[in-house]
Amino acid sequence: MKLTPLSLALALVITSLPATLSPAQAQVRLPSLGESVSEDVGVGAEKKLGDEIMRQVRRDADYIDDPLLLDYVQSVWSRLVAAARERGDIGADTDGVFAWEAFLVRDRSFNAFALPGGYVGVHLGLIAAAGTRDELASVLGHELSHVTQRHIARSISSSSRQSLVGMAAMILGVVAASRANSGDGINAAIIGSQAAMMQGQLNFSRDMEREADRIGFQVMTEAGYSPQGMAAMFEKLENASRLNDSGNYPYLRSHPLTTERIGEARMRAQASAQAAPAVVTPEHLVMQARARVLGDTGVSALRRAQSQAADSDRHPPAAERMAALYGSALASQQLREPQRAQAALDAARALAGTDPAVQRAFTLLQAQIWLDSGAAPRALAALQAIDDHSRPLMLMRAQAALDAARAAGMARTDPLRQGTDALQTWVADHPQDATAWSLLAQANTQQGLRLRAVRAEAEERAALGDLTGAIDRLRAGQRMARSGLQGGNDFVDASVIDARLRQIDALRRQLYADANRQPPRD
């Protein structure tokens, strides 16, 4: 499965299409705004559906957890969510139930999509294409409004009686088939969904798009973003729509761009009391460069990114050249060429100002270059000197402490213990952070805490949606605890493993029941 081609079809495709449509006609159409939310899909059911889809998405190869890019997107997203909550768009019924989570997809196409239950996917190509943070906020605000206005629930036929797991499978099946340009696959997914509706009921997507435009604009401006961001993004899309986009702008197909919508966005921007233009910040330029590099990590693409900063035919402003050099350094690091990466990063530093976000990005890349070069103590010292408790710094510090302990042949060191404690505190509040669980498992293994390591490995599998794998690891932990060997005699850890095994096994059984299937015999 790959998450690109239908974008909003992944978000709103719970409605289905007549099986007679050709792939070119396979556009999702939504019920009217006046239609009541289906009793079949209340808030709890929508969240359950979203969680099931995300269990599959997190296991996809193109689901990417780049801590620095995700932190940047989250900084934009969290302000929008806070503004929506302040406005009352997020009610008490959904506030504590929906995830309100943004995640990244490794794909160069210009795309974002909303999922049931408050999840919003952001393609790296969108970050690379958005000229400012405000433009990025305009798209995220639009997608957030699809969630807050319950467009997904509205799109589900009240006559549908298929299981939630079946709905999730249909959504993912449509996306996978359309990614492969398989018309037969799309129609098979549609027919199998048992949710076909009369075409006349499905012709209201423009109304929902306009509603998402209007509310999204209000949310982004009340969050402090420039109203020019949405107009600028629409103009960018309008220019793209005149070209043969070769699949690079699927957002245009799932979010039909009309002259009316463009005009409304421009009028809103002109009428807004916050008429200040969107500003290109050095941080956004660096995040753009990072998204471009990580969007395609093939060797040829990385070689192009390496050489981009050396283009002598153009003389960009210092901030743009700084970002290009950062991208070149990151590409060299991905290619495991630390000397070339260091030279590009040094050149970028010479052009950088004092923006703390830019300096943090440089420090993290510098630390990674040193780690790749076997200089873990040097990376650790640099990271510990920074008074920053963000997730990207926490993860990098823990990795540097782990690498330094391994290089020294030491089971336990003070930095490793501190890094482990920080990770343990983090996962207690963020139990779905598979990256943190994975690092915690490695840190515990290094310190000889095998029972805790096995539990962390299980939690990583659960966070990635692999419930069977999580159960297997927890059972291995039970056996270890009973044997009393390999650090497996901690009563508290053993009790936690027993409790988590019961919880995850119950969840797996419930999922099988939702799908009307029997769970495998253990």
C-alpha cells in the first residue's frame, strides 16, 4: 500500500462509487451538509475506524517518523488545533476522543489528507512546495476542518452495515489500487465494500470543500497565520492546474479547484484585518530543504540534492543558499559521505543567523554526522550543551549516549541512564511513539535490563499496529520472568508485562470480532 494517489479519497472515501465508473471518473462525492451524521458512525465509531486505519498506515514503508520535520509540522498543527478548540469547532464529544495527530508520508507529491478519528497525513512534497509556514497552515487548517465538521461521518451512508474493519480495508484498498493505476482493483474494492450509493446522492463535495475553506481560513487566521497563506496556496495550485502535472498534484483532483474558490480565498485575504503578508522564515526554508531530500532517498535524487547548492548560474539570497547547503549536507549524510556533509554544513553555518530553530536543525545534523563517523562522545557533548527538551533533541541525546556506551564497551553510563529515564518518561505520556520505544528497548538491552527491553520491543510492535508481534514479545517476557534469567526477575516489570498482554490480546480479539473472524489459535 502507498498513501498518495487519492488523498482525500483516503479521508472521505468511506462512501463508495458505482462499479461502472472508470478510474478517471472515480472521484468521491459527499452527501449534502444538511444530512444528519449517520447513526452508524458516531464519535466513538469514527475514532475506532481511524485507529484501525492507522494501525495499517504505520506499518507502511512510506510512513516516516523524522523527528525534526514532524516537530515542525506539529508546531503548525498544534496552533491550529488550539485555535479550533478555542473557537468551539472541537466540541466536548470529540476533544478527548479523537487523536488530533498529524503524521508524515514519504512522498514527493503535493498532498495532505484527513482520516477518521482526527488523523491528518502530510506528504513531504507538500512541505517542500509550501513557500511559507502560512501556506502550510492553510492546507492543514483545511484538512483539520474536514475533521471538526465531521465530513467523514457525514459521508457514510446510513444504510451501510459493514463492519468498521471492512470499511478500513476498503479505504486502504482503494488507495493501494489507485496508486498502482489499477482500475480493476479500484472497482473490486468498491464492489466488495457493499456501500454503493446512487450517484445523485454523491454530488456535494464542492459544498464540503467550501465549508472547509471557510472554516479553515478562520482557524488559521485566529491561530496567528497570515490570511495571505491560503490565497497564495490557491494561486500556486491554480498555476499547477494549467500544467500537465504528471501525478505530482493529486490534491487538485481530490480537492477540485474552481475559480469561485480561488476568488473567495483572495477576497477573504483582502477583507481580513490581519492583512500582513506571509513571511518566508529561515526555519521554513531549512524544513523545505529537509523535506525535499527525505522525500526521495534514492541515490540519484540524493546526488542531485548534493550538487544543488553548487549551482553557479544563480545567485539566490543568503537564506536560500543556506537552506540549499543544508540540503546538500543532509544528502551527503544520507549517502554516508561525512566529509562532504561536514563541508556543506560548515558553509551553511557561515550564512546562518541566530534563529534558534535553524541552529537546532544544524546541531542535530552535526551530531548525526559525528555519530556516523564514530565520534559519539563528541556528538553527546554537543547535544548535552543545549538547553532544549524537545522530542528531536531527546531522541538524539539518547542515541548518542547509547552509541558512546557501546563504543566504550560499558553497560551503564550516567548519560545512558539519563537518556533512558527521559525516554521512559516520554513514552508514559506518548505510548504510540514507536521510535521512542525502539530506542528505549536498545538502551535497556545495553544496560542488561532484558525484561524491560522485551516489554519496550512489544510496545514498539503495538504502536506500529503489529498486535500479534507485540503479543509474541510479551509472552517471551513472561517466559523470561518465570525463568528468573537474563534480568527477568523484576516483579514489577513482570506484572506490567502480564497486564499489557491481557490488554493487547483483548484488543486483538475485539478487532477480529469486528471483522467477523476468529482470532488465530495461540
